[in-house]
Amino acid sequence: MLARDMKWFSRRQHPYSWTSFIREVSGTYYAVPGDKVIVCDTTDNSVTVFLPSAADAGRGSMITLKDKGNAATNNIILRGRSSSEKIDGANIVTLDTDWTSVPVVSDGKIWLIL
């Protein structure tokens, strides 16, 4: 890449840069199709994330949840959008280790942990 190109990129956010895919949340959050990385701020409270419907997200859609450092004290609860939506066969997945992350992928019917 030429130096002039580097200057152009440093002044602009590319439409597909990672910053456009990262969402920081606290409390309760309802994920939407298109979310890629959800950073959970567990500093003061537990965080509950409801995944979008696996069908709405589409086959192959992947979302990664990441703890920002206090999940051992304030857990992250991952749930399907409805009680019939499972995540690796479970209704609820609990992240209870500091700095942990979990990637999930939709097969179009349910969410699978990778």
C-alpha cells in the first residue's frame, strides 16, 4: 500500500472495519441480525443478551460475546429469543469467567457454540 493510501485510510473509517461490528452493552440487550461482536460491560451488573431468532439471523450468521473483565462476579447470561430457541441444546448459557468469550453460529434453526 502506498503512503498516500495509508493517509486516506487513517482519516476515514472503512465501511467494513471492525469498529462497525462491535457493540458494547450492559444490562439487558436484545441482539439483532447483523451484530457480530458484543462486548459485555460487567463492571457493575450482570448482563443478559437475547440472541436474535436463528431463522432471522440466517444460516451461517455468527455472533461473538466477550466479557470486559468481571464476569466471575457479574455473570453474562446468553439466551435464545424464545424458550424454544436453544443454544447447543440449552435454554441458557452462563459465562462466569473473567475475560471469557463465546462464539455462536446459527444453522437457521438453533444457535451452536463453536
